[in-house]
Amino acid sequence: MTKLFEGKKGLILGVANDRSIAWAVAKEIMDNGGVCGFSHLPDKADDDKKKNRRRVANCVEAYPSQTAFLEPLDVQSDEQIAEFMKMAGEKLGKIDFLLHSIAFADRNDLQRDTVETSREGFKLAMDISVYSLMSVTNAARPYFNPGATVLTMTYFGGEKCVPGYNVMGICKAALDSTVKYLAYDLGPQGFRVNAVSAGPLKTLAGSAAGVGEMQAFYNYVAPLGRCVTHEEVGKAGSYLLSDYSSGITGEILHVDSGYNIMGSPGRLLHELKQQAAS
């Protein structure tokens, strides 16, 4: 039986470690026959242990025949992006999918009220978290196979106010809009662009945004009465990068146990009433 990604090759940008959502998607792709080229955050010159590279290398070591390369990429450098895509084209040939899972905001800006976000911090967060999707997609276009698809990672904090998410919520709102405009631009060429909006998961980035508290909240509010898992998000992400979703573009797929549909705290109200009565 042919696997879903048999004969497919693509790029995974943004794996930080084995808890990354990007890794959950990549693992699903490789388990289903796909070949992936990976980026990692550049290591500092004085970091002898090369921590960023090592963390991703530890993930891909179980897939030697399906890992085409692991190379550093600074998405704030157009020159590096162009060089990375040229290298990817040489090693992979044509590309069938591109996963963009890159976001960053200065911790000082995340920890202050949104209204107090610094100008430089705002520009930095938007550049890395939003513009990078445009820049890597544009640079990858010449190497796309017909029907190639792009996927990025967003969060509900871009649709509604999630206290503590702050400036990153503004970035995700911009990212959501970018998905739609890129889908329109690339549609005539047969390329698709979508996003997955995952519920709160314990990741390197999530730890800075109070994920633990949000997960407990989801246990009460989400229709399924629980948070999602890395595996569930990985399967949903791989679906949007596969031929099974060939008629879908410009969409934001919520993988959040239904949390986004709720207009009230739901079952949490019953819990509060019981506490008040006791």
C-alpha cells in the first residue's frame, strides 16, 4: 500500500526540539514516506555545543534516509533565505510542501501590557513571525512542484484577545491575513497556503505564554473536555500538506478540541456554581 507522502519531498522550517509542533508534523510526514529538509536556528559563534543544531539533530537521527539535510537559517536575512532555497533545490529537486513554524517576540515585550510594547520589539516580532512566511514562500516558489502546498502555524490569540499572549496575538492576526492573501496570489499557479491553529501545547515557545494555565482552562471549556495532543496536531498538519486537501486553500484549521466554537465558559459555569453553593 502506497504511503501518503511516498515520493514527496519538502521543507520543515522551525523545529526547535522534540516538543515542537513542527516536529509532530514532520514526524507524521516521514512516517508516511516523505523526505524532509530541515532548518535550525543559527548557533552563536561561541556556542561550542551548537545547541540549536543538536536539538533538531536529536529529532531527525531516527530518520537518516528521509532527512535530506539540516542547515541553519536566519529568516531575517534575504540573502540566507535565497541561499537556503537554492541549496534545497539542489538537494531535493522540486519541492512538494513547505512547513513554516517560525515565531518570536522579545520576552520583555511579552511580559508587559500590549499597549507598552516597544517599537523595536514590535518590528522584530512582526518581521520574524509574519514577514518570514512571505519571504520564504516567495524564495521557494521557483522550486515548487505543481500542486505544492504551504502550511504555517497560528493560534486563537490572533482572533480573540488572550491575555498574556499580547504582541504575539497581533502577529498571529497578521499571519492569518497573510495566509489568505498568499493563497490568492499563488492560487493561479496551483499552489496552496493554509494554517493550523492548535490549542495550547507544551512547547519551547508555549512555555513563555502561560500554556499550563490555558490547558487547565481547556479541560473545562473545550467541548471535548481536554486539550489536544502533539500527535493530533501533527496529523492535521500533514493532512493540509498532503494531496488529500487538494481543494483547500486560505483556510485556518482549528485543532483545539472545539474551544474556538464556544461563546461562554461552558461547563466551567457549572463548576463555579457548585463552588458558590458549597
